[in-house]
Amino acid sequence: MRFGWLTLAASPTPETDAACIDQQLELAVTAEALGFHGIWLTEHYFTGESVYNDALTFAAAIAMILVRPHAGAELTIVAPRDACSVDLHPLQPLRIGP
């Protein structure tokens, strides 16, 4: 059985965004060190809750710093994306990494 870590990176004010982003990167490294198989991000475009603007771009940033890069979006809102930015397969989760 594999376990992943799901995060919603909230930032209370724009002034704390950078610190919250750094914290999420540190937590991803810690989660991997603790044995979690993947890092999953949420998308909350319209509520202002998410400190990162795009879950897939942030997943790529996380994958760059992990030893075993498994990061992706828990749920991807396809409407604001162009066809080239998302490769959707009906039976596979969207994941960045091998």
C-alpha cells in the first residue's frame, strides 16, 4: 500500500505568500523523507485559498527537489488550460515524475 500527502497551501495575506510557498516545499521534502509515496496538491482558483497559482506548475517545482519525484494535482480543473498543457488519460491520475 502507498500513502501520499495531500496539501492545501493556504496563505492568510499576500505578504505571507513567499513564506508559505517555502514552507510547502520544505514539507514536501519532509513528507518524502518520512516515506510518503507522492505529493498531491489541490486547486482552488476562485476562492483565494491556495498560495500557489497553478497546481501543475507547483507540482513541477516540487518534483525538481524530490529524490523520487511523484507530485501532481489531486483534481485538475481543465477549463482554464490549453490542450497542450494537460495530457488526460481516463484511467490514470495526472502525475509529474516517473
